[in-house]
Amino acid sequence: WPTPFADGAYQRLYAITYAQDTRSYRIAKAEVSQSLVAFAAENPTIWKVFLTNLKKFEASGRRNGASRITEEILGHTRKPVELQDDYPKHVNQTLYAVLRNYSVCTCTNPNAFQDDIKRHLTRLCLKRSHVLRDGFVLFDLLFSGAPEPSTAAELVHWRHLQLEVPSFQKLKFDLPGGCSTPDEFPPTTARTEVLKTGEFCELLQNELGEVKICLKLQGKELVQLHDPEEIDRSLDHTQGISLAEVLKKHRLSPKIRIVLAYILARSVWQFYNSDWMKTKRTSETVQFMPERNVMRTLYACEPCFEVHFDDTGDNITEYCDWPNILHRYPRVLALGVLLVDIGRESYLTRTPRETGSLKEQTIQINEDCFMARTVFRDERWPAFNQLVNKTAAETYKAVAENCFDRNLFSMAALGSQRTDSNGEQAIEQRRAILYERVVYPLHTLLIDMGWTDALRNIEPLDPTSPSQTTPRISNGGSRHSRATSDTNTQITGSPTTQAQLLTECADPIRKRSEEWLDRVMKSGINSLLISHYMGPYDRIRVAILDTGYDRGSIFFRNRSRRSRIKGWKDLVDGLPEAEDTDGHGTHVVSLVMKMAPAADIYVARVAKNTDGLQDASKNVAEAISWATDNCKTDIISMSFGFPDEVLVDDEPVISKAIRKAMLDRDDAVLFFAAAANLGAQEKEMFPANHDLVISIRGTNVQGTFEDFNPPPDRDGPSVFGILGKVVPSAGLCSQDEVCKSGTSVATPIAAGIAAMLLGYADLGCHKGKLQPGHRRKLRTRRGMEAMFRAISTWMAEKLLYVNPQKFFQNGEPVQWLIMISAADDARGARAPN
């Protein structure tokens, strides 16, 4: 029975009760289905608990958040949400038109041609709500004192401006003789002065100290008020720090992420039908302005938007009627990409496309849609799902999904004619939907979490360099490794952990592990695959990223084994021949070859030893690209990890390489990585915690999870474990077989099992037992995870032991059915935790 959340809401039952064909409904259906099977097998004591909870649920009716769950998480409301915090639409457009005219710099060359015109840099300050005073809407902006700098490093002296725009529509009537009534404004007692375009430029150049210049719009002119106002904080002389940089260098709390998401979503809604949206809102154009102090303090609740009045930016339209695009509302789509980025554990740098041509814009839109689809499949996104209750994480995910829902904003949803798709009424309807399905749920989420005060007061970010993260190979950490630490086979607590040679290689533990490996190697499936791939079929390809392999090892002296290694890449010394001076890679490569004797193997040497991994991020990224682009591998095994991703030139190069591989291969590549080895003392490491990587833990031969594994996330998905204790395999040429323990040992075993299963799926297709679509789905992370669940034994809450014997014991017809079912499961609802 699902445990109620803190607010008393039975999320799954509410989702089923208000059944709709939505993602949350499908998730709930899958979870309840599994619960019913378990319930039927339980004793009467469990039945009594079930009936008690059912009565509580029935009595609760729609209390405790039921309405909110159906409205925000399931993504539809029973009645339109009343738009709040709005003002007449002419306000935004009037402000933009006037400032576009005044932003031209006349102090450098007043007679410049159009192509030579320079403008003052502009930042539009985004607010949690608009301020209305005496019938005027107030806007805060920053203008550079000098025209746009020539380099990004050039200092900028910012001028604070507060502009008052009339919220009422001016009445103007044409009279006979070409005359018209004068513009009418409420009377003001403040002293004012009308500014000409050149005078505005001079005003910005004047050093006035730390004050806020107050201006008012009067028709098409700016009027300066005589008295300035005090500023809240003094700004540093930089051009700003982008949201992309903030996400790269800081671990943002869930509160900061959701506050930021709300402010950005609200600003898109606020300016949606105006020229302020012509510049695309991205993680690069959303800026934060550091304070001028020693710490250069940043506040996440005070973002700005970079404005390009010269129309040289993306010039993004509201509606696209081009052929072959997945989303016709680029402004909504751009917001969705921002929400995805904010929800990531680590920021993924994307190379922006030139958006001048229709082709490039089409490609960019379709790539963004594909990226989002990949992210939404992952159970670990948003990254803060383990730090907030599940309802909050699901709400955020549903909101982001709404931005990518091409039907939500379509003409069918609006009930309008397609011929009016770009008309004023249709745009306003889309804006209303944006508020109802994105802005309003995020604001409600802040209220539910008790975080509305953070819109005004939130702790600052200290924009210092990220803490240094030290990688380590995921060896050992078991009771055995600690027992031998005094002999230097395991350096506990060191920055890197040495490969572990356990003295138990001669005892019964080692023998049972060897028997476990033999059962897989000599299984009927592997025998079938060896025979099958003697024909003209493409083998499954596996790449191992490690310390290389030793050609002189006893294991590799076998000619047939050496012939299976189809590719070698030394990213350390550039050696043309294989080498391994550490032994870790040799052990790992041989384990993959044992588990998948019919697969082709590719080896990339990314470090000389475990110590060398500290600076190996670039090598790892290049190895991933080599494996996927050059070698066309199906599986990549990485038996190492970092506490956090190490940036190279401020770039998350490994994450970037993984995402690119997924994009280029349409998700059809599997990444495996070792989880970690210090038990509860250490969180799951990178890249195992990456949202596109299958994380592997270690068990003994009975499937019991070892102490060296990191615990599963309480609110996260179930985790996979496979043999990783006292596992014998190849050592260096100076050694016989050696035994090692740890998640880095379990990882190549899991990768080998996956290669065996993919090979068997290929065989099933050739025999006509599986459809190509089934095989294609099993080649994806989601498909392989579904397959692993199908052959796993439940050991404890959230702990799944991948047991290949459970698959082997079935006859061939049942095995095909298991694979078909796993592929279908991967297409449908998310698997239960």
C-alpha cells in the first residue's frame, strides 16, 4: 500500500480516481497494478491495513490536495484559472517601442548608417509581480553607461532606471482638418523634463553615483522626473553572469530552482505577446548581476533578461507555420527548455545554432523537443526530486511537460480556426493557457512548499569556483577490502582508490563467484549467439573506458580472444598498441568478454591509473565520442566515478558527450557506470548518477547487496545490483587471475549481460520472434532497465538483483515473451519504484 504523503494525500489513488490518459495516470496505474499483485499474495494482516487505508481515502474525498494533484500534476483544470497580476497589453509594446528608439547611442557617431549604429546594453529586470503606482506600471531596467563593448571582458558601468508606463489607454480622436485631440495624462506635481534621444544618451554617460534614474513615458517620449530614488544594491562592473554559468558552477537548492522557474515563467507570460520576446529566452540570455563587493554576491530571485533592440538576435516569432516542425510555438518551447535546464543536476552546454535560416530554426526546434523527450523519460529528473516530496517533483515535471505539449497550445485545444493561428485572439488564448498550465501551478507549488517568502528574501549565491571534485575508480569498499587495507591493497579515504587484490581468491567465496560466471559464459543463450554470429550478422559492440588492457596477460594470449578486440584508442600517451600498467582495465575488459563471448570489444585508455583519473574528464569525453561516432558501439562501460562532474574549461564535457551520443544515436546506446564504494558515507557518483546512465551496484552470488554500495534514494527509483564480490578475472602479465570486489567489478558484468541480451534480441528478430520495434526499444536505456527488472529478484525495498539465471531457466518461447513485455513496458508507463 502506498504510504500517504505528509499532507495526507494518497497520490496514486487520486490519480486513478480522476483517470485521464496522462503520464501521471499511467504511472499510477502501473504502480497500483504491481501493488495489487503483491496484495493478493499477502496475509490477512496486510488486507486489514489495506481496508483501513481505503476507508481513509474514501473519507478524505477531495481534501488534502486532491484537487491540486489533479489540476497541476495531471495538467488540466476543471475551470479556467482567473488571470492574476495582469495589466493592459499595450503597456509592454509601448515601453519596448520607446526604449528601442532611445537605446541608439548618439554620442559616438550621430550620423552613423543603420549597419554602424551602436546601442547601449540593456537588461530588463524580471520581477515576482508587477508594481502599479498612480495608474502607472513600474519597470526596472539597466542600461550601460557607454555603448555596447567590443569584448565580453570589457567593464560596464550600469545605470539603474525606473520607468513608469501608463496602464490606461490614451484616447485620441482625429478631427477635421487633420487635427487631433492632445494626449491626456493624469496631472502630476513632480518636476519633469522631456528627453530627446541624444539627451538620453548623455544622461546614461553621466556619472551620477548610486541612484535610480526615474523616467516616465509620455506618448513616444521619455520624461525625466526631477527626483531620483535610492538603489537597492550596487552592481559590479561586469556584463552579467548567465543562467548557464550559474547552473554549471553552483548546486542550487530546490527552493532556489523553483523560485527561479516561477519568475522566468511569469516573465514569459507577462511579456508573451510583445516585442520583448523577440530575443529568445535561453540560459545564456537570462542574466544575473553580481553585487560590487568582495564576494560578488548573486541573488537567484533577481534575474534579468538580455535585450537586443537591434533585432540581430534570434528574433523569435510567436507562431511558426513551417512544415516538419514538432512545436509551433517557439516562445513556449524556449521556456520549456529553461525549465528543463533548471531541473538538471548539471547543466548541459548546447551549441546554439544560427537561427537566421528556416532550416536552422527547424532543426533547433526539433532538437529541443527530442532533448526534452529524453529528459522526461528519466526517473531522476528533476534533480531535486529526492529533496522534496514526490508531489512537488511531479508537479514541476508536469509543468515542464506542458511547455513541450504541442497539442496543448494548438488550434484544436483553442477551438479556433487555423487561419487565425497568428491572430490576436489566438495569441491571447495561448497566453491564458500558459498562465493556467505553467505559471499558476508553479506559484501554487511555492505556496504549498511554504516558499513564497523566498520571492522577496532568499539566501544569496556566492559565485566562487565550484569545489574541486576528485574522481576515483569504484573498487572495493567491502568488508574484505577493509580487512586488507593495512597491506596497501586498499587506501581507504584517499582521493583515489587503488585496485584491490583480495587474499580470498583461494577460498570458497572466490569459487562460488567463478561458478556464477561460468554459468553465464556456458549458458545455452551464449552458445546460440556464438553460432549465430558466425554468419553474416553485425555483432553487438561494447566499449570499455578504463586504464587499457595488457596484451601480455594470460587471458589475452588466446588468439581468438585477441581477435575479438576490434578497436583501441590510447587517449593518454597515444600508443598504437594496447597497454595497461595498472591492471584495473585488464580485469574489467576480460569480465565483459566473459559475459558476452559473441560481442565485439573496443577499448579506450582514458588514464594510466586511478590517480590519473583526476584529470581525465577530457579523455573520457573524447573516448565516448570515439566509441559512439567511430566505433558505433551499442554499450559503453565505465568502471570509475567522480563525487561530482569535473568541468573542463567550465564545460561539463562528459555530460555533453553522453547527451550528444544519445541525440546522434536516437537513444540507442547504453551507458553503464559504477555507483560508489563507501556505503552510506558516499552518495552515488558521477557518471552513475547521470540521468542517461544505468547505475550498477555490487552483490554476492546470492544477490545480497554488499555494504560498500551507496544506499538507494528514498524517493528515487529502484536500483540494480549484480555480482561484484570477490570476482576472479584477468590480471597483468606478471599475475595469474586476480580477484576484485566493488561496483567497478559489477559494472562490466552488467554491461556484458546487456550485450548478451541485445544479441539475443537480434537473434529473435532474425527468427521472426521479435519485431524490429521491440529490438529497437531494448537498445535504449529505458528498454534495458525494463529488461533488467524482468529478470531481477526483489531483495529489499528498491534493491533489484539482476539474476540472469532467472532468464535462462525459461524455455525459448517464454524468453521471447519476456523480451516483448519488457519492450512494451518501456514504451508505456514508467516502471514502479
